[in-house]
Amino acid sequence: MEDIYTLADPIITQKIGEKLKKTRLKQNITQMSLAQEAGISLSTLKKLENGEIASFDPLLRTLRTLGLLEVLLPLVEEEQLSPNEYYELVNSVTKKTRKRASGNSFTKTKTESEW
């Protein structure tokens, strides 16, 4: 498999389109029925399959309809905290902050006037 970071954007979108088309054909779904079920136009689906991905919404709808949403899991999953990160988070919240002492902790001495 090629390193995806070395591929140009048009190549990546072309590969995504090819994957969508192959998945649709494996599931024996016509372009028209997929477009209708995904709630997109037939021309939009054809563009997606040709690698012309101009908007995320039609791609998301198509992925959902084909059962391919799991490819987006790394983008939507919450990161799990390591035990050390959890410990630090809990301790930062429960640390008591220093408070100023209430009242006067020292006595003022009156100076008498020499008049």
C-alpha cells in the first residue's frame, strides 16, 4: 500500500471514488438507487465515483448508505486518557488553592502622641 501522505489530493479523491464504486457494485446497487437512498442526485453520485468530491455532505451520505462510515471513526472517536493523564486531570481539579487568611493576623500598635 502506498503512503497516503505522498499522494496528491486528486489521486486520493480518485481512489475514494473508485472504492465507492467498487463497494456499490459488490453490493449490487445501481447508481440511481444509491443516489435515491442517500438523498443525493445521480449526477452528484457520478461525480463522487469519478473522484470529484466537492462537498463533504454527499460523501458522508453515500458512505452511510454503503455501510462505510467506520472509515471515519478515527475522526469522531473520543481519545482515551492514559492512567497518568487521568491522574493528572483529577489532581488538577481537586487541588486546593491557597486562600488568604481571614482577619488580621498581626496587631497594630497605637502610637501615642507626644503633644
